[in-house]
Amino acid sequence: MTVTTEHRPAETHHHTHGPNCGHEAVIHHDHVDYLHEGHAHHEHDGHYDECTTCQCGRCDDSCANCTCEDCTCPTCDHKTCECGHCNDSCANCTCEDCTCPTCQHAA
């Protein structure tokens, strides 16, 4: 599945997000979002972009943080992997031969 996301630069950051930066990291499709102050940011071409907001109509959280059990948003990926090799969320699945239609493994 290919998902087109809106390019929304975040406010200027005074540090580089990464391990031990103090912000929670969440794998979301092909990038890592860093959660802080009600935002989810990811690095993009030398700056940070805001993560997409869930479009399911039941919440207004970022897709990286959405926990709606019956979510229909095309950019949220917290569903459970269906490949038969694991029972992890699609966001955390690392199966090399995954056949789940909703997993989009982080690079």
C-alpha cells in the first residue's frame, strides 16, 4: 500500500531527535516519530515534519499514537500483523517474509 502524506514542517528544534534525546520514539511506516508536547515529529530532508493526524473520526491523535481498536485511517498502523509469523502490531513487525497487507516496515 502506498500512502501519500502531507508535508507539514514542524517548529524549529533546538536539538536532534535520536536515542537518549528524552522523547519517546515510535516506529510509523518508514520513519520514526518522536513524541513530545502533544506533537509527533520525524526528520525529513534536514528538518522535522509533523506526523499525520488520525482520520478515523473517533480521535484526533497523531497516527503514530492512535490506539483506536476499529480504526479505518489509511495512515495509522497499529493493527495486529496477519502474516502468521508473529502477533505483534504492524508498526513493530520485523518479519523478513511478512505477507500482512497492513504492515509497512520501517527502513
